[in-house]
Amino acid sequence: MKDASHPFFRPLWRRIAVVAVCAAWTVVELTVGDPMWAIMTGAIGAYAAWVFLIAYKPAPDGTQAPPEPGPPTP
């Protein structure tokens, strides 16, 4: 989640899927009785919800990929 504005996260369904997987894993950890991991995955899910659903700002459409490394062109 270092770059939340990465083009991969532009579709809403992907951002919701990340949050849903974290929430589901929290429920799994609570079900098996491991509260430490449940707290950790719950915190990650809460952070993901904040970053991807509440405070998400997509990158501008005019962004270009950095040029490929290689020999300089004359």
C-alpha cells in the first residue's frame, strides 16, 4: 500500500476487494481464537478502508510511465 494511487487500484472493485479480504481474514482469526492476529489484520483492514475508500484520490489521467532505461537516444 505504498502507492495507493497506482493505476492498479483505479477500479473501485479492486479497492473494495482488498478491504473485504482483510475483513474476512480478521473474522477467520477471531473464529480460530487468535486475537493478536485478529487485531493486526483488523488494523490493516481499517487502514486499507481509509486509504482506498475514504481518502482515495486517483492519479491524474495524464500521467505517463517513466521512460525505459537504456542507452540515450541521439
